[in-house]
Amino acid sequence: MRSGLRYSILLTLSLTLPMAAQAAVKPGEPEALRDLHYGEALFQLYQENYFQAIVRLLSARKQGLMQAYEDEPELLLGGLYLAYGMPDTAETIFQRVLEQSASPQLQSRAWLHLAKSRHRRDDRQAAKGALSKVGTALKPSEHDESLNLLGLIQLLDKEDTQALETLPKVSGETEWSLYGDFNQAIAHLRQDEQAKGYNLLREIGASSGSSEEQKAIRDRANLLLGYLMLESQQPEPALEALQKVRLHGPSSNQALLGAGWASLQQNKPEQALVPWQMLAERTTDEPAVLEVQLAIPYALALLEADQQSLQGYRDAIARFNTSINELDQAMVNIQQSNFPDNLLNATNQPNVEVLPEEQGLRAQLPVLLSKNEFQERLQDYKDLRLMERNLHQWQEKIASYQSMLDVRIAAYAKQQQKVDAFLEGDAVKQLEKERDELQALYERAASPEEPAFMLTTEDEKSWLKRLEKIDGLIKRHNRGGRLASQQEGARLMEGILVWRTVTEHPARIWTLKKQMRELDLTLEKTRKLVEDLTLARQQTEGRFEAFAARIKNLEKSIPSLVKQVTQLRGKEAQQLQQMASHVLEQRKTLLHDYLIQARFGVASLLDSSSESTTGDANQ
């Protein structure tokens, strides 16, 4: 029964390094949002829609819509390619930023991203070289990330001494501090510095933090510490550490299993049954849940509850047989042509009732998805399926784009007649003529030699003519001064008119100057409009031809792209079939081993019962 303990310890140790490796791949983002297009790309990124985010960034970059961020969008684009599983393309972008950017902070960030890209490609030596060029012009979180990545690479290269020099430099003020401490603890344990490793694990296990990452690494530290204490025959501190693991976290199953073994090491089988029975009620087929099916009847046998122990072994045999049958059915489903689409359907719709022949595959979902390599391959397949779907949509849309272009060309032809008529007219010449006439009038009116009457209005000119007629009539009919009062009124009216004309002359000159300025602006706008229309008329036909050529090229290239993506998707499906079959074969081997142990337990109990019966008979 202790083989399960050894297996759990190895499993725990194997999960320590990838956790930090996954956390090290994070694209950067600016502190403040200053552009709508950049914000849209970030929104898609945070939704983990990497393909859509890349499309938004590429489109905005081509249109020159993100000038406010210098090379920040390039770093984000490289981070997206890195998250999308395209380290080669990401590295090209990071190299371009290093060549073009003069900002020390952007260069340091580019080296950090380049190091992460090379680490993703498993080129650890090149990643170290990139990290050595990361400067100090980084935010604290990015600086700690670079140190943690360097320490992680050193651990992977078995350079534990160097890692112990690097990891303590990670500050305790960022999210990377727990990762640095955890990896540092692993390095101490590898160096046989058990006390230092245990102390770090205890500090991590007692740390506070409300984020899911902090809780998960805290659980993992307590889990690892508990199993190490078990291995060194220290059940009390082991139980204390294991009881700190959350009951519903990703490490809970192994913690419950270890808690039972800790109680068993204290010769308390009845106490071991408490966490084990809780674990046995869980429906998952994780190794810890499978192992506890054997651990419970083993503890019952120690309590001399032979009948209950026998029934426990038989229940375990039934469960293992059921699991093996489900595995066989799942392996049949895997070999079908619709794999892994049937797996994705089961993943995306967990609450939808599936066909009986697909229930085996649904039952093995946790087993398959627990493998990081399988999940990455499955994500690649999903991305290819998304690309294929997008290409099919574009294939359907491309004809509508040609129709839209035809409509635009027809609308342009109608507007072109109006534009041609405007350009062929004399609008500019007429405005220039009016401006020259107004300039001449202004110069004459502003001259002191010209009388004020030259700027009289039409109404004033009409009144002057009427007063001249009235004056003539009065002179002809004013015999004996009969019309003296009328003559005086006419003279007074003429005086008022002359006074107003003279006093308003400066204001009228200013109004004339204002009209000249307004006419100059109108003339300038008209000239600009003529230039723009002339240029647009020259470029439009070429633009329509370019659009037509692009549509034609897309019509030719999309089918070949669809074929290429379909072939790649088929290859990925084959790889997934092989990986899934291998994983399930390993699970089947493990189940057969457990089945043999359960049958051996039954046989042992039956032999003991037989010997006891024989002994009683002899007496």
C-alpha cells in the first residue's frame, strides 16, 4: 500500500516547476488607456481571445491608429503571438523593437519578452542570454518576473547553487514572491538542505493572500511539506500541514489521501478513515480517489473489520472494472473520425445529455485535460478549427464585398459628374475677381481723397435722389416763400443723411475689410476643395482597381488556405488521438494494477478467514 504514497510524492514534486513556468508567460499592458483601438485589443486579450486581439492590433497598426504608445502595441502583439503559441513570430517582433526603440524601459521589456519566447521554445541558453541584457528600467513586477524566470531556468538546468543566488533577489512585494520562494524551497531540497526547504514551505503555507494563484501555491506548499514529513516518518507535522490545504482546491484529493496515511503512521486507522471516506465520495477518477478505494479496506482490515474490509475490496473491484469499461469505450470514441470534436463538445457542454456510446469519453475528460501537453495540443486544434471557420465565412463574404464595390463604383460615377462640373467651372476665378474688386473698392474708400459718399448704401442713394427731386420741385414752386418750411425740412433731412454717411464711414471701411478676410477664407477653402477633388478623382479609380485586385486575390487564395488549415487540423487530430490513447493506456495499466491489489486483498482476507475457521475446528 505504500507505493501509492511514493507515487503521490513524485506527482507533487513534478507539479512544482511548471506552475511557475506557466505564470511567467504574461503579455504586458500600459498603465493608462489612451486609445480606443488599443483598448479593444486589450479587451480581447483579457477574454483570452488571442486571435481576435491579434487581428485588432494588426488592423489598427496598418491604419496608423496607435501612435500614442510608441512600440507598446508591438510588445503586446509579440506577447499575444507568444500566448497564441507562435514563439518564432513573437521573437521577430521583439527583435524589431530592440532595433528600433530608443526607450530603455521598452528595450528591457523586449529582452524580457524575448527571454520568455526562447524559454517557450525550450532554448534555455538563449533565454539566459536575453535575461542577462534586461536592464533596470523595469517595473518591480517585471523585474521580479525576470529574476523568477532566470531562477526557474537554472533549476531546469540543475544549477541549484546559481538558482539559490538568483531567487532570493525576488522582492516580497509582488505576485512573483511566492513563486520565487517556492522554487527556492525546491532548490534547497535538491541540495539536501532540508531545514531551509521546510522553513520556506512553512512560510508559504502560512502566507496570506486572496487571489486564486496565491491560494493554489499555498495549498501546494502545504501538500509538498506534508508528504515530505510523511516520507521522513513525521506524521504529526505532516497532518498539521495537510490539514491546511483547502477541501475544494486542486490539491485537496492528494491532501485527503495524505492525511489518512499520516493517521495510519500514528497507528490510528479509525482516524484515517475520516478523510479517506470523504475522498471516496468524490466521483472523479484521479489517482488519489482510485487509491483510496484500496486504502479504506486496508484500514478496515487493520481494525479487524474483515467483512467490511472484504466488501470494500469488492466495491473497489466493481469500480475499477467499471472504470476500465469506460476507458475501453473512451478509446473507441477516440479512434472515431469525429475526435477530438466529440471531446470538445463534451467539454463545452458539460450539462448536456450525451449519447450512451459517448459517456465513456465524458467520464475520462478530467484524465485527458489534466495533462498540460494534451491541453496545449487541444488548444492548437481549437485555434485551427476557429481559423478554418473564419476562412469559410470569408469565402462566403467575399462575393458580397465584390457587390459592395460595384455599388460604390456606380455611386461614384454619379457623383463624378457633379465633381467634374464643379472642377470645370470658374468658381475660383469668380471668387478671385470678386476679391480683386473688393480690394480696389477698399483701397479707394480708405483713401482720404475719396468722399465718404462712395460707401453709401442703396437705401441712402435712393433717399439722396428723392431729396434732389424734392429740392427741384420746391425751387420751381416756391413763389413768395410758400414752401419755406418744406424746403427747411428737406434741407434738414439731407443734413441728417450726410452726417450719418460721414460718421459711419470708418465703420463701413472696417466692414469692408472684414468682408475681404471672409472672402479670402472662402477662396482658400475653394482652392483646397479643388485640389482635394482633383487628387481624389485621380486616386479613386486606382483605389477601386486595388480593391478589385485584393478581392480577386482573396478569392484565389482562400480555398488554398482552407485546404492547408484543414490538413493541419487533421494532423493535429491524429496527434491528439495518439496522445489521448497513450494517456488512457497508462490509466488502464494503473487501474489493472489497482484491480490486482484489490483482488489480492480479497484473497488475503479469504485466506485469513479460512485459516481462522480451520483453527477453530481443530480446537
